[in-house]
Amino acid sequence: MSKFKAIFFDNDGLLVDTESLYYEATKEILDTIGIDIPLDWYKRAIEVGNSAFKFAEARGVSQEETERLRAVRNTRYNEMLSGLKPIDGVVDILKQLQGKVFMAIVTNSRKTHFETIMRETGLRQYFDYCVTTNEVPRPKPYPDPYLFALEQTHQEASHSLSVEDSGRGVTSAKAAGLT
């Protein structure tokens, strides 16, 4: 029998392919004010926790305006999630694991986006617990999301596996003591 009693999954990019949609929504909104966010820059920035909106502020856009644009982007992104499907093979794997091991999602997604993703995909039924970025003081790469999930679910880090698709997620999980 495996030493792992719990599996904590990332969401975006692992269970669902939403990262390209998030980029498209961000790019679309920043294009309206003449700021181009190249995909290669965006990927590097996201990996280290930088924001495209901080990039806009560095180019002279006020913080008030970037907050307004961020809200517009969030609405647009939520609209783009309509019809979203899980990544191929995800449902089969979750069905095989369900009932055999505790399963949770630990995501940097905002709660509103996460709820839309779960409604569109039907994936929520496979998980015992979910944590969104709204529930913790600091997002991944900090350990806060995983520490919160472990505390809330009474799981032990030494018996928990994290499945991630990004360096910041791996950093977060390792810092919290998960494999």
C-alpha cells in the first residue's frame, strides 16, 4: 500500500487548460490601453509571481486604473470559461482514485473563477476539499495554500502527494512538506 493517503492537485494547467484563456483575457484588456504583453514575458512573469498589471503600472498606468482593468479582465476571463472541459484523461484518472485516497484541489484561482470552472467541467464531484487563493494570505509559491489545506483536512504532509505543473506550485508544496 502506498504511503500517500492524500493527493493535492493543482487546477489550472493540470486539470483544466485555462492558462491560455487567462493570458488571452489579460492581453485583450491591456491591449485596450496600448500595452502589449508578449506570451514569453507573461509565462516567465507568472512563474515568479509577477503581474501583468504591475508591468502596466511600471509603464505609467495608475494603480486605480490597473485595478479597474483587472476587474474587467476577471469578468472577461470568467466569460471565456463557458464550455470549458477537463484536460483529456483527467476524469478517467480521478474516477480510478476516487474513494481510494483523499483528494483535494489547491489552486491560485480566484474563488469566482474556480466555481465557474467546477460548474463547467463537473470536476468538483471527485474532490473531498478545495482551496482557492481567496482563502489564504499569500498564494503559491508561498506554502500558505498547502498549509491551510493540510490544517483544514487534518492530513499529514508526510503522507500527502502534490501534483503540480509549475515551479511556483512545486515550491509551495515542498515548503509545506508535501512530496
